[in-house]
Amino acid sequence: MDWINNTLNKVNDLWDRSLDRHVRVAVTGLSGAGKTAFITSLINQLLFASSEYQLPFFEVVEEGRLKASKLELHSELHIPSFKYDQCIEQLTAEVPSWPESTKSISQAQIKCRFKVKNPWLKKVHEQSVLTVDIVDYPGEWLLDLPLLGMSFKDWSQQCLNYLQSERRKDYTKDVVRAISSLEFHKDFNNRDDDGYIAELAKQYKESLLQYRNTEGDNSIALPGRFILPGELTGAPVLDFFPIVNEDVLSLDWSSLEGSTLLKSLERKFDYYKREIIKPFFEDYFSKVDRQILLIDTTSVLESDYEAYQDLKKTIELLLTGFSYGRSNWLKRLFSPTIDKLMIATTKVDLIPPDQHSNIESFMQKMVAQAKNDVGYEGVEVETMAISSVSTSEPVTTEHNGQPMLCVKGLDNDTGEPVLHYPGKVPSTSLSRTEWQSLDIDFSTFGIPEIKADEPLPYIRMDKVLQFLLGDKFS
Ligand code: GDP
């Protein structure tokens, strides 16, 4: 009776597809924004969701309709699996630790069996299964999108402007000098040259990484794989750098021989665009139904005005990927599929609850223009202040005779409970002077003891789930 089962499976499959019971959610954000912690918590909440462990704002659970969820192997076998088991083990270990951050793309698939709500659909099937694919990718890779519209010369010009800024000069002056001294018209056809170019490309990447890690600036006009190479670590495709000589940039390059150094660098840049950036956007990015962008606003509030401006610029750049309808050449390349975008500020367990709306509003102001552009494309956009794994609890104390809400967690060194008040979190954007008088300190806590047979403590993950998946459980 195999054929009957097969036919029934096919009918079920078709029925689920016709009802759109498959959703692909992509999670992104710059390094350290909290993607790994977020995906671990998202999967964990779904696995635990039941009548015993409630997710108050996630309707399918609240209505008692979510029967069970389980992790499955995703069908795109060429994409590495998100290491959920390893992440959860680390968080719930006797000496807990944060799982390793996102370095490349990975995917997880979770299937949720639920009772159908719609009275008409219910007549056909009482229960259905929603397949949720969760794709994790570095936000840095999204920053590559504008490169698709640039020639090597355009990109070099942009890098030159960027490298000339006072803040960056200190880090890049040596490598810029070395690049400037190259003879770009010289024939470039032996292996010694190749080795030297690879060495210079390495130095270029290292100087920018050092700048980025020290100054916390992500608004770097460079290929995302220079920062997070993923599977391209050591691959020759990344052995290029921009032309930083004004006189060479002002030349007409079309008459140059194909064997020159300049043409060789140009070929690598074009290869990177064609073979790395374009497939990434075609294969992963353009097949996403829903997107969540995570931003660590707590770090930037502890930084300076320049870091804030840099982050703002970077987020705007990141979000251009979701408002490509405005740009015809991008629209021709990728047809838009995203219908919902959530922008969430993470780690708000470091802030007393009465100030969560402040940090959300502060982030909203930071992304206002970009959010508006994405909304213009017909994408439903929502912002939220969340914590994937909460390390604190709110406690009211007294300050100058007035009640004051603080956060209580475990001291990172001693493991003893400590109280902390981070200062007054701003709710609007700040001028340079206002920024100077900002007195904020988000002290981090140790991870509390979390039992492996209980869900991870969180803040607003139920609301995130409702926004991203709620309507799919009809
Ligand atoms: P990724 O680079 O985007 O994958 O970022 P991770 O998920 O690895 O998070 C980076 C770091 O941020 C972690 O190692 C934690 O120290 C911290 N973090 C992430 N999520 C939370 C959270 O919900 N609460 C707190 N307190 N810290 C978090």
C-alpha cells in the first residue's frame, strides 16, 4: 500500500504548500549583535512551547494549539547546520558560557505540529505542520550589496575617500604607502608578484580589522568577506585591495593591457562580485520570507558620538538590501519576497524594564529613515527591545527617597548576586554635546543557572515569535 501512502503524503504536501505552511526566516546583524544567542533561544522557545511553558504573546501557544515542535535536518544540504545542541549545552553547562558567534552562514529547520484554527480548513485537516527554516548569516555580508553596482575604479575611489579620514589614517597609513608605491602598469604575470600581492592584501585587511576592532566602526567600505571570510578563509579570491593612487585613478584604464597588475586586481574584484556576492544574494537572501535584524544598541550607547554615527550609517546601508525596489538595477537582480522585517535591539536584560521603551525608541530614531524606506516597499516593519537569554531580574531599590528600578544578576567574577543601575537611557537621538555628558554603564552579568529541561529565560521572544510566525498558524 506504499502507493496509497505516497499519494496521501503528496496530497498533504500540496495542501500545506497551498496554505503556505513553509516559512524561511533569516537572522542577521553585525558581529556581536546577538544572532547565535537569538537563534538558540528562538528554537528553544519553540521546542518547549506547550501548555506547561507558556509564551503569553504567542497566540498559537496561548490558545493551546501548538502540539509539539522538533528539529529536523534542513533540505538545503550544502548549507552547514546551526549547532543548536552545542549552543544549548554551553548555556546550560555547570559552568555556563555563551556559544560561539556567527562566522558564516548556517541553517536550522524546525517543524511545528499545530491544531488548525480556520473553521473551513479545519474541515479538511484538524492538524497541520508548519516548517520553519531559520537562516543565520553575518550582517557584514549584506554590506556587500552596493558593490554589485560599482566598478573596481568606483570602489577604489570610495575606499580612497574612506581611508583619508583622520580616524582611519593611523591604522592604514603603512599599507596605503605600500600600495601607493606599486607600479600598476607593470606586467604582472609571475608567481612572485602573486605572493607579494597576497601579502599586501592580507596587510590591508588586517589594518582595517584592527581599526574596526579598536574603534568599533563597522561602516567599512570593503567586502564583507574581508571581515568574516567564512569558507573563503585563505582563498585567492580575497587577495585584492583598492587602488589608492589619485593619479592612477584619474587614468583611462580601458587602454591598459590585460596582463598589468591593475587589470589583475580588477579581475579579482569582478570575480568576487560575480562568484561570491551575486550567488549569496540570489541563493539565500532573495529566498527569504521574513527577516530579523539585530542591533546591539547597548554597546553603541557606551561608545562615543562617532561610533554612533558610524553604526547609523552601517545600519542604513544594511537596510538598503530590503528597500531595493527603489533601485532599478537591484530590482532586476533580485525579486523581493520579504513581507515582514523586525528590527530588534538586543541584550535589554542589562536595562531595568522601565527603560526598555527608551532604548527601543532611541534605536527607532537611529533607523527611522531606513525603516521608512523599507516600509515604502510594502514590507511590514516592527521594532522591539529584546533579550534572547536574560541574565537578570528587575529589583526596586530606593534612591534619594524615591523608588528606583535596577537589574540584579550574578557578578561575572565572584558569581555573587549584584545590583546595577546603568544610568538614564536616552529615548531620542543626541547631539555631539549631549553625547559627551551621557553617563551610561551597562554592566554585564554571568549567565544564571539554567536547567536543561527548562526553557531559556528571555525578554519579549514571545512577541518576536508572534510577529514572525503568528499568522502562519491559522
Ligand atoms: P553574533 O556575533 O551576532 O552571533 O552574537 P552572539 O549571539 O554570539 O552574541 C555576542 C555576545 O553578546 C554573547 O557572547 C553574549 O556575551 C552577548 N549576548 C547575546 N545575547 C545576549 C542577551 O540576550 N543578553 C545578554 N546579557 N548578553 C547577550
